[in-house]
Amino acid sequence: MALKLVNVGALPNIPWEDRPAGMSEVVWRSANNPVIKRNAIPSSNSIFNSAVVPFKGEFAGVFRCDNRARHMQLHTGRSKDGYHWTLENDPIEFECAEPEIAHFEYGYDPRVVWIEDRYYVTWCNWFHGPTIGAATTTDFKTYTQLENAFLPFNRNGVLFPRKINGNFAMLSRPSDNGHTPFGDIFYSESPDFVYWGKHRYVMGTKGGWQSTKVGAGPIPIETSEGWLMIYHGVLTSCNGYVYSFGAALLDLEKPWKVIYRTEPYLLAPWESYETAGDVPNVTFPCAALVDGDTGRMAIYYGAADTVTCLAFAKIDEMVDFVKKNSKV
């Protein structure tokens, strides 16, 4: 693999299925989809748009579980192989020393990343409107809630896996209070995870599958060609929103500068579990595992706002596709 990965370790037990014979797609679906069904725990109506990381030789993560009262909650999950998951039936109870932000009304679409000495969790948190909630954990048992990163209204808070220019760095999508009919990706930095600034515009909508809004997906992956950012794009069809995903390459030291981005999508809702569900026609990526030795990638994505699915790719092929099919 000519492409070089930076700060991406070996992950020999990454969930993996080879590309089916005769297929030429850059991203292909698991034959075992959906890997987490909507009723995997007694309390759940649906489990989707969730974040997974390697943890102590196995896997752990934070999962969006909408319960049967249709409250949006966050739950801990663990797996030995990345396919078979045990999720806590009770939602996460965050420890928080600040009573003004401690009340948890709802949370959804989490991301998880290891930075220096702990895992950081971000999610869409209610604080007089949707904003970016944040917490840390070291064991996926105890979670310490931090200050919200931004004012309402904001979604899709995605951290970079290392500090940039000595600061924490995050992508987000300023929005509104409802089913946002717009959305561009912005970049922000913080020296202490309390005060955020240096806001920069990253990219907005284009035509076709990404004509209504865009938002960052999994944690960006550092490569010799730039930060690989998988992102979702939305078009408005005569039957509602359609969520697909593509990828872009961002400058390593100025990640708000887009070098390449895909004009065609990488994955769109085609299969029945993606086109039919609580919200039809959604493929929404939230996590990407990468094996640094082989370049294999496993992408966890929510389907139809109902179930959790897996797709696979080879990172060098994805980067090559982005470069060859780019329209910035």
C-alpha cells in the first residue's frame, strides 16, 4: 500500500469480509447486515447512528437507542468481534458537576475517539435546542460530562484524533431546531475543551446526492494524502430526504481547506433495510475502524434510522477514488 497512514495502529481483529466476486464498488456491504437489529435490547425501538472503537483487544462504543417511548438515548455496547454486540439496556448516566448542563433530555448520533489519554464522546445534546454535548471515559463504564461545545443550534460534532496546532479540533454543522433543510461543515479549535473558536468554513452543498446539506461522519483518518473525512450528503427528493455518503481529503495542518471531495457517492440507500424503516432512505456513517497494517476499513452506519449496519473498503482505494472523482 503506497498510501501511508499516520497514527493508525494495527487492528488484526477488524471485522472484515472480502469484496464479493465480480463487484467493483469501492465500498461494499456486509452480508450479515443489519449487524445490530432494532430490538437488540428489551427497551429499544431502534438502534442506529452509533460509534465504535477498538478497546482492550476487543471493541466498545456508544450507541443511539431510541426507546419505546421514542426518547433518544445513549447506551454502552461491547463486542469481541465487532459483529456480535452486547448493549446495556439502561442508558448512560453521565457524571456532571455542573447542574446547569447536567439534565439529560435527549442525545443522539454519537462519535467516539481516543485523544492522548482518554476517550472523548460527542453527540447531539439538548440544551435549549440541539447542540454538541461532550464527555470523557476511560472504561466505558463511567462517563464524565463536559461543557457543551457550542451554542444551539448545532449537530454532527466530530473530533479529530489528535490536537492540531496544539488545540483540540472539531468539525460541526450549524443548523436549526428542526429537520434542518440546510447545512454546511465548519471547523473549530479549543485549547482546553471549554472555549471554542478559530471557526473556519470547510465545505457546503454540491449538486445531486449532496445538494441539501452535508455533515461530517466518522472520526477523520490521517493519511499521507490528507485527512480522509467520510461525510454524509442529503438530497431532497419528491419523497423526502435521501442520505448517502462520500468522502473528502482535507489539508493536514489546515483541515478547513478541502483538497478533494467525491462528486459521486460511495454508498447510497439501495437495500431494503436502508430504504424502509422509521426514516426511509438513510445511510448515515458514524464510525470507521482501520487496520494500519493492511489498510482494511470497516464502516459502521445507521440504516433508515432503524438498524446498525457494516460496510467495508480499502483505504488506499477510497483515497484513490476521491482523487480521481473529485469536484471541489
